[in-house]
Amino acid sequence: NAPDNHLRPNYHFTPPAGWMNDPNGMIYHEGEYHLFYQYYPDGNKWGPMHWGHAVSPDMIKWEHLPIALYPDEKGYIFSGSAVFDWQNSSGLGTADNPPLVAIYTYHDMAGEKAGRDDFQSQAIAFSTDKGRTWTKYDGNPVIPNRGVRDFRDPKVIWDADHSQWVMVLAAQDRVQFFGSPNLTDWTFLSEFGENARNHSGVWECPELFPLTVMETQDDAWVLTVSINPGGANGGSGTFYFPGDWDGKIFSPRREAIFSPTDTVNWIDYGRDNYAGVTFSNAPDGRRTFMGWMSNWNYAQVVPTESWRSAMTIPRDLSLHATDFGTRLRQQPVEELKKMRTKNLPLDFPRIGDGVTNIDLSELGTNGAYEVDLTIDLVDSDATELNLTLSNKNGDVFYRIGYSRARGVTNAFFTDRRQAGPTDFHEKFAPESLTVAPRWSNDGELRIHAYFDRTSAETFFDEGDPVMTDIFFPEEPFTMLTLEVSGSSGEGMPEGWSLVKGDIW
Ligand code: FRU
């Protein structure tokens, strides 16, 4: 019973002990979701990278499995992906028992220390027993390095339109695409990114996948890229380009009209969602995303000792035609409803006639709450809403807000400056709040948040924007406070109507 176990989330994935960063090799296969992850089992800071491994029937309850890939004489095992080679195109399985193939980066530490530039290369490993054991391919690397210092994080998909495997790879602050008939022989296809924002950091963990635009039924592609530094609210973050893919070249759609304050499409505006990718081969055409719920700014010094980091909840992605161009939306997966226990319906008609305190301690869920509010913004001239989750006294708290100060801003913010210790790193809780634009101009505002002891993931409106933050209060939060301010009160009701409100 480690002294920091009280800081463990209740249902988010965490490593059994030691250090974790990026999710890797996410794939659905024969009834199981596989999650591999960047893992250093012997320490609580980043170190020689392994692929840790877990499986789940529903992406919520995870079973830890033995480490899948250990570092070897070719290097540490960096981030990558996994595919089901159902036609045994690689010849690494048999026609009757085709293999799972993992594609990862070798990071040759000695090469880096020696000052060489070619220390990262792409390699594969395979499994013919449902991912239980893995064999490294004896022809590794499958893509050697030709002198690009940052050359990593292969994500592979089957491109059915062009009958080829496609790999997208981070190469400094660009991505490169490679094609292959068999996962072992790869041909360079193209590079993307020179003229695309943003370039304030190195690009990592890219992914390319198809998705249909819901409103138009138009087939599109999405390229996601993680960047460090340069995230929406500092440090590491993930952005995306809606676009088209012709089997060789990715063309971003230029129709995007950005909000005045924003020139990049961010997957998440919180500080803690990085290196996320989607499950390969998910059933029913689902495109389900999970990220690493931390930030390279401070991940290695957060106040847990025996283990470090959690993954985000899984989120289903969908693509939409909006006033701001083609945009991704995220919804927490349906499977999360299983985590609901007792329902606390909020049956008062209006928030803002003063402060509303809701005692959550009776739910007895150790700081895990789902909060879902729909608020009518039209019938009042109030300007700011605060939703605060706190301890009993209200002096340790995490706050989510919406502000529309007389047409000047139409934004969401989160505030963790008093949500527990912050002094372990100056960039953890700077004075500037975490902010996100509101994209919707709907008169109804939805705030759907998942709290899990040491984290908050808030899906605004229809799942765009999303804000994910971590925090480390010593005691679980047990009180929810709703407050509306800024109303002039001249003929208008004080607060906003609560159309619907539920807590679980
Ligand atoms: C992203 C990253 C990847 C790399 C891995 C190493 O967080 O830097 O680019 O493969 O972590 O652990």
C-alpha cells in the first residue's frame, strides 16, 4: 500500500508501478482492446523505454499483462502502433493464424550520446497468440534513419482505397508518409507540414485516419499531430488537420475559419492530453481516442511517487461541417455509463440566485463524479458561470467556467491554482488560466465533465472544445458549487435556467 495510493484515479488506466507516458499499439482484436504504453518499470521518471501492456473488454476495466517489448541492443522501444495483418501480408504468421504486427521506433541511446543524428529507426515485432508474446522481426530496422534527428512514432493503417499499408511518421517538425504491401518493405510517399502551423516544437505521435463528415456524408481524412512545446495552453498538446488523402499526398482542407484568437485546431485545450491516438480495427467503424493525461512540462515531478501518469478516458471521435470549417468532436464512450452508480438529479429550475452548493459526499465515490448540465443562456444577461468542485470547506478546489463578458469573450476556462499542491513545478499552475474558445452559438450550453479523484475531462457543447486537467488534492473533492455572476438584473432574471442537470 504505497503512501500515494490515495491519489490514484478510480477507473482511469494507470501503470501498476513506475513511469508511464504515451499510449502505444492501441488495437481491438478478437473481443479485446489492447493498450500498450511507454513504460519504465524500474523508476518513476522517464527511463529506458519498454512497452507495457494491458487488455480490456470495454476500454474501462483493464487487466495488466506482462511487459510486451523490452529494450535491447538496438535501443529503447519508443512509441508506435499495432495492426492486424489479416491477410498475413508480412508472412510473419500463417494464413490460418495471421499475426498482430507492432510497429515501433528504436531509440539508440549510445548513438545519441555519441552525437550522431541517425539514432532513431522504425522496427516491427509480431504476435500469433493474441498479443500475449511478441517476437522482434530479424530484419529490423524496416526503415533505417538517413540523418533526421527526430524520426519516430510510426502509426500504421490499412488504406483500403489504395490497397496499401500507410505509415505516418514524425520527422522533426513535419510528418512523412510511407507505403508498404507487406509491413516489411516501405517506400517513402511524401512529406507534409512545412507550410502548416504550428512549428513551435518538435512534432510527435502523428496519426492519419479516414472519417466521414456527418452532415455531408463526405469522406475526409484527419491528420493528428502532437507538439512539444507549443500546446494550446503551454507545454505539450495535440492538434489536427482535416484533409484529403490520395494514397500518396495529404492535402489539408483550407476552408477552416479560425476564431480570432486561434489558428490551430486543438484536440484538447486542457494542459493534460498528449500523444493520443485511436484504436486500430475498432468494431462498428468506431474511431476511439485515448491520450496520455499529462504534460512534458511537469510530468516527471507530479506528487505521486510509486507510479506516474494516467491515460484519458476513451473518446469517440466524429467529424462535422461547422461555421468554423470541418471540426472534430469528442464524446466519452458509451461504456463509461457503467461507471454510474447513484444518480443525483438537479431539480432546481435556475442557477445563479446566489450560490448553489451540492453535497456529493453521500455518493461515496472517492472523488469520481460525472456531471452533465444543460443551461439556457438566452433568458438572462448573466455573463459568467462557475462550476467548482471542492473539499468540504471550499478552500481546495478546481473550477470550470464559461464567460461571455458583453460580447468581448465567449470562452471556457479551467482553474487548478488552488486544487492542491502546485509548487512542484512553476508551469503546473501559472497565473494565466487555461482557456478555450466556445465554437457553438447555440442558446443552450452543455457542460459534461468526468472527474476522477485527480483529473477532470470536460466536454463542452457537442464535444468541442474539450479540456483535460490533472490536480492532486490530498482529500477527495466532495462538494459541487454552481454560481452565476454579472447579471445587471434590469428586467432580466438573475441566473440561467437549468434545462437539465444530472450527477452520478
Ligand atoms: C512523446 C514521445 C515520443 C517518443 C516517446 C518516448 O511523448 O516523446 O515522441 O516516442 O515519447 O518515450
